[in-house]
Amino acid sequence: MGAYLLYRSLFGVPDYDGPGQGDVIVQVNAGDTTSAIAAELAREDVVRSARAFTEAAAQDEQRARSVQPGYYQLRLRMSGADAVELMLDPRSRVGQLEIKGGVQLDDTRGPDGSVTPGALSLISRATCATLNGASTCITPDQLRTAMATTSPAQLGVPGWALFDVTKADPRRRLEGLFAPGRYDVRPGGTARDVLRTLVASSAAQYETSGLTAAAEQSKFSPYQLLVISSLVEKEGITPDFGKIAQVLYNRLGDRVRLELDSTVNYPLDLQSARTSDGDRTRAGPYNSYLNYGLPPTPIGAPGQRAIQATLHPEPGPWMFFVRCQKDGTSCFATTLPAHQQNVRAALAAGAF
């Protein structure tokens, strides 16, 4: 940066000296040019002038162009050169959130005791930064309280889901409404604001996927299709999604209980391919061994492939499926005897 500092001293580019002080969060939007970023930094008093940043960035233009959309924790009254260096430091990027397909609201336990963070824990982590000595973290419990005590409409729940979400257990009402994907969360917001932003963004993704349009030609509502998609996501691996969706439709159409272990395990916060006899006989709205029809909410976040399989299932007469290979592949059957044979073979193979 020596040449840049000489340039600044000779031509009088308005600039601050040094690394600055205090903390500030600045957003880079998708498509922002270096000039747009510089203008925003000047507005926030991170740099004294937009030129101070653009001239410094020009000294390493290739790296400067690598700045990604998102939130950055910077300091006030920085030199242009220091602002460029700080923005290029990966540690300055804050508020990054990734939700994967199948993730539930709450943390879940695996058969080996391992814990998979749920959406609320992941969102909580994304809210964390330390600004001027104070933590911005919103705890999972604070997010859960905001979810349970704020009306769904105020949380950004779309009209096509509002009726079902309002009826749901307040502690689970936003299940499935955080679509898998990458998000940027601004540290320093309220729990309600964070939830509303994520729900609104997810709703737009679901609508783009064709969920609401498909419901117009289906006997299922968009929310019910979302629920079915979450079952597909939980019950198998991607190559089997289309057949699993068809099994669910066939059983729903014949008014046969779905009998899915995933729905039994859901309120227990368990990630397991099996259930106990006691759990399968325990009454509750998510027990698809005892209840007919769909559970009251999704049981996780369905990804795009699960949604597309739900909207375009693979045609077939199957009524049963079981995980029959260790890689998660399922075997399908049209009759109970054939299914029981698949189950015996799966047990012998140690598939679950």
C-alpha cells in the first residue's frame, strides 16, 4: 500500500489515518461494485471519502472484487487502506447462516449420542458478534420465545401457511418454514426481526420452487405439500425421493396410516432409522402409527430435491418401503408379505 499512501499525500484524497476505532456493521448487497461499497462505507463513516476506499482497493483490484455479499464488522474512521484489508479478512464477515435439508427447529440426538444443531441454534450462532464490547447474540430460548409469543402474521408467515401455522403448537409453529440455503443475518437485531426476515425469504424460495402453483392442481394445500416434502426429506436418500413421495400419496389416497418412524421420532428430537415399541404406541399428533393423515406441521426443512419429488413423484403402485442397504437405499413393495420379506433382508444386511 506504500504507492497508494504516496498518491494520497500528493493528490489530497480525503482519508483518515490508522485502523479506526469502535465497531460498526456494514452490509454489502448482491451486485455491489467497489464504488457502491465505497459509498456505503463513507455514509457509515468507516472511511472519510469513497475515493479513499476505491483508490486503496485499486492497488489490489482482484482481491477487492472478491468481497462477497453479506455483513461485515468494521471500525469507524479507518484509512482506506485499512478498510480494504479488514474487509478482505474472513474474520470480519459476520452473520453467516446455512440451513441444510432435514434440519429441525430443535437440536436432535443421533443413536450414538451425537447432537445435530437445529435451526434455532444455527440462527442463534449467526446473530453473534461483539460490538463495542457488547454481545449481540440472541439465544435459542429467546428465538423460541419470540416464535411462541408473536402472531404468525407478524413473523412473516405467508398467507398460504397462515391457517395451519396458527393452529400448530406455538413451540413448533415455524417448523419447516426456514428453507435450506445460505442466509446473511444482521447481528444486533431483535429475535422477532431475525425470524421475520428468514421466514419471508424462505417463503419466497418455496413459492419460486412451484409449491403454491402446484397446489392449484392438487387436492393438497401448499402447506400440506410442504409437510409431505419434509417427510420425503427425512425418510430416504435423494435417488429414492420420487418413489417415497408416491408411496405417501398412495397411502394417503387409500386412507392407510403412514407409519413413518421419522414422525414418531420428531417430537422426541431423535435422528434414528428405528423406533421403539413404546414410542410407536405413545399417543400424540406426530405418531403416524396411530393417526391417519399428515402430521400437523413439517418435521424438518425440506430441500429443493425433496420438494420437486413431492410435486413430481415417480408413478408406481408401491405401498411400502424400508431402508434395505447401509447407504440408505430403500426397497419398495406393493404388498405386505413382500414388504415383510424386504424388512427381514434389511435386518440381515444390518441396514438399520
